[in-house]
Amino acid sequence: MDTPTNVEVAVVGPGAIGTTVAAKLHEVGRTPLLCGRTSRDHLALQDGDRLITVPGPVKTAPAQIARPVDLVFLAVKATQTEAAAEWLNVLTGPRSVVCVLQNGVEQLERVTPHAPRGQIVPAVVWFPAQAQSDGSVRLRGDVRLTLPDTSASRVVAEALQGTQCAVDLSENFRALAWRKLMQNAVAGLMVLTSRRSGMFGRPDIAGLALAYLRECLLVARAEGIELSDEVPHEILDKFQSAPADMGTSILTDREVGRPLEWDTRNGVIARRGRVHGVPTPISDILVPLLAAASDGPG
């Protein structure tokens, strides 16, 4: 690949995150192939006062794909990875890179079985993007990804070079992924209360959030992750300083009745805690409640 413009790119899962990445590529003339479950003639991203329209169509049948591409952004939810397996099968070849834009710290384990020919690159997604009722996506911050510092990651960085999507290649990727996991985990409280970021202004919720974040931190350290004692406070501060109406993807999923990423974002804390003998009393209450909210019965 001589220049970034020579990279053939596909986005699988044109939801909030996928639409954002597709729009940033389209702005610089690198419109990606769009693949998803729902046929659409375009995608729309509201970025501040700018409306960016990405031409489609969104392909809905893997049989429509003629050959593998160089780079796949897998932007489906973790709960939809298996359903995206057929897309990965036709889009990836031995030289393809699959950048996984999913929550959690288990992207490699989750995606590799479905794309054995591709090179899997986990990513930490740092930008807030929310799906709107009209099908568009609202972006509420700068667009940034963090990837491990590998040769496959550099393919992703080259493809996004010159766009408004910043890419950081980090030697400390696992620590950053765990930090984002902690942020995602505490957002589970928003699901159980059906409230947005403003709820963290309550002293009782702030206290519960800090206790839960400290529990997550103990598990992270048992995994060999170096994070400071200040990280729980920093994450809570981020929620408290966000707009009071700021939501999160798992809350949106709850509001529209979709399955929740409760295991990827919360269950993993309890599971890894059990492996290391670290007590997780708050997780042991939150996880069953989130699982029931997602999967029922009732």
C-alpha cells in the first residue's frame, strides 16, 4: 500500500461509531464500502453545525461482495459479532486488517474465530456518538482511536491519515483499554436507573460509582494492569462534567429494547475477578440486574 488513498476500506455496522468513521473517511475522498443489516441509501452525521452525508448504498448481503478489502472497521456491537461472521468471511483475506471498534478488553478472543484469515487490531474508541431517532448520528466530541503499536495498526493509521479521526498508537494499550472498560462499566448504572450523565451529580450515586470503579481497578491490577489510584476519580469527574443529557450506547440499547453488552462491559469484571480471587461484591449485584434487563425473562 503506497499511500492511504490506495487502501480499500469497508465498515461493517454503520451505527453511531461506524457512521462516524465512515463520515470522516468520506470527507477526505475515501468513502468506504458500507455493510449492515438494514438497506439505506446514505448515512448522516451531525458534527456540530455540519451535516455530513455519506453516500451508500448500505449493502445487506455478503454475496454482494466481490473480493476482500484491505481494511475492515468492525463496528457492530459485541453482541452482534457472530451475526457479522459472514461479512468478515467475504471481506477478509490473508492481507486484510480488521480493526475492532467494540467495547471491552476481549476483542481478540471474540473476533479472531470469525476472521481467521485477517489480522485483528483491537481499538479503544474515545468519542461520544449517539444515534438519533431519524437514523442520523450526532457527534458530541473529537474523534480519536487508540490502537496497540503494531504493523497492522499502522495500516489503520495510514488509512485515517489526514482525516479528523486521530489515531494514537500506544505501547501501553492494555492499560488504556482497561481504563475505558472501567468507564463503560460504571455507565451500566445509567441503564438500571434510566438516567443520563446528570445522575452522577447526586452524592449517593457518585459514592456508589467510586466504589464500583475501585472494585474494577482491583481486578485490573490483578490482570497486571498499571493504573493509578486517581483513575476512579478521573472517570467520575468525566461523567460529572459531561452535559447532563449525555447518554451512552448501552442506555440507548436499553431504551429501544436491544440486547445489552452487559457481559462485555460488566460481566468481564466479575469473571476476571473470580479467576484471580478478587472479591467483586458490587459486580455480583449489578451484573445479574443488567443481564435480566437485557435478556429477561419477564
